[in-house]
Amino acid sequence: MIPVLLSVTVVFLTTIQLGITAVHLTDTAHDLARALSRGVSQSEITEQANLETPNAQLSLSGTDQNVTVTLSQDIEVPVPILSKFSFTFERSATAPVEQW
């Protein structure tokens, strides 16, 4: 019975960790897109992304009216039995360019 409870606990905690990572990537992408739309330089956006999500890959794109920030991160399950499973979270945020 204890191995089953332990397995359920590990799966539950891993799911929570994956959810927190997904929310963090979403929030960071939104914040970066908003900053980029307000005129913050791409180098500052890159520095901020590296500070907040050091394991994520940053992609910036845009048009005259919108900017899009995409963060993607590979997540491996920290359980030895499930180590072959990995997830790639990709979160994007688009913001309209603000002109003063």
C-alpha cells in the first residue's frame, strides 16, 4: 500500500510543478510582451527573460501594430521511472504597440 501512496504523491507533486511552470511562463511572456510594446529594447527583454526563466528559449516577433513574445521550455519529469517522459511548454503573449 505504501508504494501506491508514494507513487500517487509523486505524480501529484509533479503535476503541480508542471502547472506552476506553465503559469510562470505565461505570466513572464505577458510581462515581456507588454514591456516590448511600450518600447523597452530587445536586449533588455532578453536580459529580463534570462533572469526570470533561465531555462526557457525566447522568441520575439512583431508587426507595426503588435509584438509577440514566445517562451518555450523543455521539462523532464524528475522521477527515475518516468525519466523518458518530457514536456515542452510553449507560451506566447501578444500586445499592441503603444505609441506616445
